Amino acid sequence: MGQLVYLNGRLTARDEANVSIYDHGFLYGDGAFEGIRVYGGNIFRLREHVVRLLRSARALDIALGLTEAEIISAIAETARANHHTTGYIRVTVSRGDGLGLDPSHLTSKATIVISTEQLSLYPKEMYETGLTVITASTRVPPACCIDPQIKSLGRYVNNIMAKMEANRVGAGEALMLNMEGNVAEATGDNLFVVLGGVLVTPPTSQGALPGITRATVIECAEEIGIPFRESTVTLYDCYNADEAFLTGTAAEVIPMVRLDGRSIGGGAPGSTTVRLIEAFRRRTTVEGVRV
Ligand SMILES: Cc1ncc(COP(=O)(O)O)c(C=O)c1O
């Protein structure tokens, strides 16, 4: 049987899994999403992703009509139905169908889609050689506009613009600054730097998504005894860092060795980064909800 997609409570053949042209996610970016990884038959940090999805939905005041446990089992059921033991799971929700901004005119409940995908963001060798990154001119919006802690669909227009800036100059990623000029994160990843032996990442209040890979890496640092603090990170800090790397479900943990034409550290992945990559990979082999 071909691939199945969970669409509003039913597993549907992928070719027939269509949403309305009036879907608010399509019309206005009025929705939220999650990207989740499956490693060796285990769905990594599934509960954490579902909690973040529910928080995004609550902040947007979208009623999903499903409990945390129901969403978890819908995701696991979709992965199981597709024998999806390694890869990516995309969960997308929107407010529902209706032409016009006013949510009181919606003609349906929230749209909920779960699909299983194969994904490889960067070539394998880049995890050994590291990534070239630029700083985008596109900024992360302040929380008073659309809070970057919400993994909302609409927010990503900005990130796509920043990613296009990176593409235009052949860079692998773009860092995004907040309105104060401090580094918030990259277009689809959180940023870590190593400064004087201390691992540092910007707090989410600087405009960073509360990344699940970020949280895992912080746990790994604690486990292997690497000093860590959350603190404002400037471009000056990045240019002068001993090491830097990005974290995200899709990118996993990837070294950042050049930024805006400058080499970071020795221009190669540093020892702290390598230890954290190993610790992260170990966790992905032992943790997770069985498919
Ligand atoms: C803007 C942004 N920042 C950070 C991340 C990393 O978050 P996570 O590790 O939960 O995938 C993502 C990916 O979801 C993202 O889109």
C-alpha cells in the first residue's frame, strides 16, 4: 500500500490528502507546525514536540480538539502505518477553512495533517567540515508582533527570506538578529557558541524558538560536564568564538565554521562541538517512543 497521511482524524492515501483552498493556513499562514525525527524506530522527543505544538496553538487561540495523548497516538499511528522507522514527521495545523480574516466566519474545525517524509538537509561530510553561514538582513520579529516562540506558519515567511539571502551567496544558513541587533537564531536552527570554555546560547527572550534539539544539547553538556549559560550573543561574540554550531530537528547538531567571511575558531569543528555531536547522537539511539 502507498504512503498514508493523517488528515483530520483519518489515515488517507497521500494523493487524496487535500486541504481546502480556503484553509486559513494557506490563505494567511494562520497555523502552526512541528518537525519531528524518527531514529531507528524511535520517535525522538515526541512528547516535547506535541507540548510545543499545543503551546503554539494555545498562543494562537486555535482549538485543535485533540488532547496531548491523542496527538501523540495519531503521530505514532501514522508512522506505524507507513513503516516509518527513520526520517522526518511533519505535523501541520491550521485554524480551519474560511475566506476572510475573521475567525468567527470559519466553516470548519482546525485542520490537522501528519505526514512522514525523508529528509536530509546537509550532506554527511558537512557534519565533519562545518557550515558556512552569513548574517541575514531580515530580522526576527519582536514578541509584540508575532512571538518567535510560537512555531507559527506565518512567522516562517521571514525565515524563508533570510534563507534566500544565504542561498544567493552560497551559504548553508543565515543567522537572524533581533530588533536590538543581538543574535536570535538561524532560519531553522538555534545557535550555540563556545566562549572561553563556556557553552553559550541566546535565551528564547532574544527571539529564539525553544528548540528541542537545543534543550537536548543543554542536557548533553550537563551530562558531560561542559559549563553552560544562556546569555545574549552578539555578532562580536560569534566572530570571536572558539567554536560555534547550530541545532535543529532537521539539521541536528552541525558545526558552523565560517560566518560573514570570517573563520570561527580554527575554521574547523572544535572539540566541544564534536563531543556534543557524539553525545547527541548517542541519545538519538536510545531514546524515543517506539513506532
Ligand atoms: C526558527 C527555528 N529555530 C530553531 C529550530 C530548532 O528547533 P528544534 O530543535 O525543536 O527543531 C527550528 C526548527 O524547528 C526553527 O524553525
